[in-house]
Amino acid sequence: MRIAVIALGKIGLPLATQFAERGHEVVGVDVNDDLVAQVNAGREPFPGEAGLAERLGRLVPSGRLRATTDYADAVPGADAVVVVVPLFVDNDTWEPDFGWMDAATAALAEHLTPGTLVSYETTLPVGTTRTRWKPMIEAGSGLIEGEDFDLVFSPERVLSGRVFADLRRYPKLIGALGERGAARARAFYESVLEFDERDDLARPNGVWDLGSAEAAELAKLAETTYRDVNIGLANQFALFADQVGVDVYGVIEACNSQPYSHIHRPGIAVGGHCIPVYPRLYLATDPEADIVRTARILNASMPERTVVQAESLLGDLAGRTVAVLGAAYRGGVKETAFSGVFPTVDALRRRGASVRVHDPLYSDDELRGFGWEPYALGEPVDAAILQADHAVYRDLAPADLPGIRLLVDGRNATDPARWAGVPRMVIGGTVA
């Protein structure tokens, strides 16, 4: 098959290489000229995706994968077009911002030719595939869905850094607008993916047709919103545990020792492109989902709450040097999307602290580009807040942070035995 992949980001590019690895001709489209040039040179444009560099090194020279900025070069004659363009959410209104996706959809519609399967993998509010993309593509192309082309929603369910392993492990969900589209989507994904055998699933691993685009849209939102709500519940328990002097981690371990409890871990922040965003996409079509809204508000408040608690232990933060450890939203990933570093730094600055930021994945110049003064381990500090659980932080000791009077371990990642004699605070645990 000839396949066009729209947007070659941290999900789109691994997908494109996966499709090409299965023997298909793949053309990726992206608006970033530099990214396109790097892909066409067979170079990995961003670090951290296991197996991506090796695949690019094989597939680009073979001619099975190339990139372009021109929709007219990629879309006409494609058997399938897979869209992985980001969908943003306004931080103030929580409304989805379809700007980039609308532009991409208009461009692909302009060049769409009969017989193409169009699959959206970007997470969407329920109903978007049918009520937004279908009429937009029909108007822009002059083609009729179900007759001239087929439209399907098939959410990506992978985590950056392990995309290829996740593609094999998790069932591929599809939801079409009609029977023909469902059959074509099943055939397409079965030809571009391979699946691990799993005996823990209700049915064999592979392509799972959920019967409608709306069902597939809801499934993606539900599985991610579940995580945000679960973390919100864990954070609520942690806040109460702090009040009554109970170690919430021991409580959670005890609860999860039986099969009906799956409480997640509390923490200073919930970041990334997914968990902070998708509950808001869900609320866009179910505004009365109070439990979802409450959990999202609580999770968003955790950086401020953590700084308040640190201030109660250390005293006035004005003039004190505080290092925030970790700019990334989670350990091992060079990505700051909705990272807790931003509200943590803001909360400290509002209290007059002199804030410095450390992250082993970012250079000093990159940290300065965010408006932060870099911190190097070994420099004197009054306090430190661990925001991302990078592996390098697990062995931290007071000697790495000379003069430290308080460690706030927002991820419970450090070894308490190393901190004897220095107060170490974790969210939902007793201060040691």
C-alpha cells in the first residue's frame, strides 16, 4: 500500500516507520522543514524513542519512507491517510483548539482522491469524527464518505519512548462510520501491525472493532480520564494522610494487595500531552461530569499545595535558593508538555524564592530558553523539590545539594536512608 502519515511528531514518526517496516510505501507530511530534512537524511529528529533511529537508518535509504511538507506530494493516490496532528486545549477555557487539525484536514481534503481510507488517531471529543471531519472532508474534496472514501477513528494507545512495544501489546481499537469503512480499517491495521499473544484479554489481541467512531472516541477518553481521576483520588488520600500523620504509600500498598483495588500513586503533578488534556476533551461533550472536573482541578493544584507545605516546614521562602529537579513532565522523557515544573517554579517565585532548575536531559541553554536559571548538582541550595523522577535522582544524597535544609520529593523516588539528618518530605507520607 501507499500510506500518508500526517504529522511526524513523537507518535506520528514511529507510526510511519512501523508501516514502512511492514513493507508499505510511506510518505510523511509535516510543517516543520527541519524535521522533514532530518527524516529524509535518515536521522532521528528527537531522542528517546527506542528503536526509532535504527529503523530510520534502514527504511529511508531503502526508499520505503520519506518525508515532505507538501500535501500534494503525499495524499493523492494514497490507499490510506493516517492523521496524528496535535489537538490542543485552551488552558483558561478548557475548550479544544482545533486550529492545527482543521488546517491539516482542509489540506488533506483538497488533495484526497477516491478510494482512500482516512484514519484519525489523534484523541478527540466524542462525535468529532462524524460531525466535524466527515463534513469538512466532503466539502473540501467533493467526495462522499462511504462511497468515495471511508473515514475511521482509531486512537493511538502508546507511550512516548516505547511506541513499538506498545503497538504490539495493546489491541488496536477502530470505530468507523459504516460497515465498509470498518472492514477496510480492520484490513489496513492488520496489514501494518503485529500483535503479541495475551492470555489476559477477553478476546484475542489484534484489531478490535467497537462498532462506531463514537465508541472508539469514548474508549480513548475513558481509559486516560480514568488515570487522571485515579491519581486525583490518590492525591486526595495523600492530602488527608498528611493531616493525620499516616503514610499513604503503605496504605495504598495494603489496599492494592487484593484484586479489586488499583489505587495509583500521588504526586506533585500530572503532566504530558495526554492525562492533563484528555479529561478536558471529555468534559467538552459531557460538561456535567463533576467527578472528572474535580479530579482535574485537584491534580492541577498539587504543585501549589506542595510548595505551601514546603513553606510551612522551612519557613519564609523569600530570598532562599530552591532547586527544582526535573523540567520534564516525567522521568526519562525529554518533554515539558504540561510539566509540573511550570506551576512549581511560579509558586516559588511568587513567594520570593530564588529558583533554579536542573534536568539531566536539558542543556543549560535549553533551560534558560524557558526563562529559568540552570542548577548544577553540587551547588549550594536551601531546599530542593524533586519534580520529575529521572533515574539519576534516585541516588541523591545531601552531599549532592550542599546546605540543603529540606528535600521535597514530589515523586517519592529518593532513598529515605540517604537522607538521615535532613528533613525529607513526600506527598502523603510522614516527614522524616
